Amino acid sequence: MTHLAINREQPSDLRILREPQPRRHTVGVAVGGVMVGGTAPVVVQSMTNTDTADIDATVAQVAALHRAGSEIVRLTVDRDDSAAAVPRIRERLERLGLDVPLVGDFHYIGHKLLADHPACAEALAKYRINPGNVGFREKRDRQFTEIVEMAIRHDKPVRIGVNWGSLDQELLTRLMDDNQDRGSPMSAREVTREAIVQSALISAELAESIGLPRSKIILSAKVSQVQDLIAVYIELAGRTDHALHLGLTEAGMGSKGIVASSAAMGILLQHGIGDTIRISLTPEPGGDRTREVQVAQELLQTMGFRQFVPVVAACPGCGRTTSTVFQELARQIEDDLRRNMPVWRNKYPGVENLQVAVMGCIVNGPGESKHANIGISLPGTGESPAAPVFIDGKKAATLRGPTIAKDFQDMVSDYIEQHYGKARTPTAG
């Protein structure tokens, strides 16, 4: 067989795509007990959609989001009732043993709410303000200053979150006017992108001039189109070392929102841009809010940046797999692993690195199963009704009969206990 020569002299733009770029250097920001930026791994966060004044509902959702893996949770603080509820929410979470940093999302009257509710200002781990609606004309700088001074007083970080849906129109108009005088004017879309970047940088500069250090500032610049988000963050990353929060706003529902967010943030993360992420999914009616946390984790894990839960490899199925047994088993195993991770994370250190394979026929089944820590190759159409199980590359058993699924699940549990339970069990001396 003829072998092709390996060409290592590839264009630089192709070499960039072969491996993730080193994370850009950013100033680390402590948000409660969670570090964002600096040398910390990319942080997963989420946001509630409950009425914050409804303490029971909000505590329940924050708890669910945190247990699903959200390391920071943002709340809407839009009126006196919600501001008054924040310290009670914090207390309830602490009684549940949940030490999750809470971020207050402020628009329009954040300066007033923080001043009128000092207990809220203290209970929050970070304030999020939008420079596009913190105030208008002569009130803008004054109200922005009041929020920053409140953050300094309570020793809290601030996320300056620009959103193109509420972009500073005076800044945008000025840049549009200036653009008309250029010899080669930019497109309106390019000017809008520049306005978003400038809004974030100007606001950060103002916050620092008031006395908020860089180690207390996180920036975000959210848009709803994938190419715009990529362009804005690449530009922003090239002009500042502030920690950056990534998110595609109004990404949408279901697969559309997942694909759009993953496409945009995957490219940015591959280029070393991004210190914390949120997947902004519109929940399906009656859907689970924790889905956005799971997608964020899966994005980071799939790209190799973090490891949250064991990987379950499963074949997509074909004409050789007319039975649904392998699909059902893969789903059962995956659901079981994710459901148990909040407990297993402490009980079995390192279990998130476990790899399980559930394959549907003889073609790739044995090979894939051997590459996993534990794998099963179920019989395909017309194959012998036997399922070999491989543990760490070696055949360990052959399962038969109606209890194959349960027997394999028991073997996975035994493997976890034997290989990860040891880490916390002292040996007799």
C-alpha cells in the first residue's frame, strides 16, 4: 500500500485550527468563592427565570441549577420586592448547604435598589449592569458611578454587560456620523460591532477611574448572531485583558439555540477567548431550566477544556441495529451517571474521567468497547444474542438473556466503586 508523505509545512491559518490556542491572559476576578479568568478554568454559569420575589421558587431553581453544575447563578433584581428577597434567598441556600455565588442583574434602577437595600448589596457576589440602560444623557454617568461606588463599598465585582438590543444610542449615532466622513466607510454592521466594543471599554475605563480595580471587572458584549459575536469578542479580546463572559443572547429554543451558541462559543474558546460562559436557551414549554447548564458543560467537555461527567460513547445505529436495546441502555447509563454526579463528585474523586461505551453491533462494538474503561458490544441484527463486556481493554464477561441492561449497569457501578472508591479509602498501615 502506498503511504502519503506527511506535510508539516501547512499554512499558519491551518495550524491554528489543529490545537486550541493558549488561553489569553486575563486579570482574575473572584466571584464569591469562584475565580473567573486568570489561570482558572472556564466557568459555567446560568440564570433563573423565576420571579426573584418568589423566594420558594427561586431557591428551588437556583438549587437545581447549582446541583446540575452551574458554578455561578444570576438573578433578576428589578424592583424593591426582588431586592428584599435576595438576602433571604441567600440564607435559604446556605441552610441547604449550597454555597453558590449569586449575581444581581440590574437594569434602569440598579443604583436605587442597591442604595435602598444594603442587605441585598451585601448578599450578592457580583453586580451586572448594562451601560446601555443604566441611565440616559446626564444621568448615565452619575447612576453608573453610584453602582460602581456601591460595589467598591461592599467589595463586590461588577460585570459590565453590553447588549446590542439596548446599545447606547448616542454612542452608536456618533460613530455612524464619524463613519460617514471616512474615506472608506465601514458597513453599518461593522460600525455597530465597534460601538459594542467601545461601550464595554469606555465603561470599564470609567469604572476604573472611579476606583474599581481591574480585578473586580468582567466584561461581556452580547449579540444574537453568530458571526457578529465572534467578530466582537475577537476585537474586544485584542484590546483589553479584562476577564470576558461569553454568551449568545436570544439564541433561541432547542437545537437552534444549542447549535448557534456552540458554533459561536466553540470558535472563540478554540482561540483562547472566554473565561466564563452561559448558554442562553429559551426553555421548551414545561422544559427543564438546567438544560442550559448541561449544554455548557458538554461544550467545554467535548472540546477538551474541562471534564464534568463520565463520557458515554454510543454508536448512531444503522441497518445492523434494528433493535433499540443499545439506544435505551446508552440513555439509561448516561442519565444514571449525570443523576449521581452531585454525590459521586465527592465520593469518587476522578469519576468524571470515566469512559463508557455502549455499542450496537459487531462491526465497531468490540473495538470501541476496548478503548473505554468499560464497554459493552450488544448484538446487532442476526448476531448471536450475546454481549461481550470489556474492562480496561480486556474481555471481562459475556452477558446474555433479558437482564443484559441491568447486569451491565451493575458492572459499571462496581467498576466505579473499585477504581474510584479507593481514592478516599485509607489503607491499613
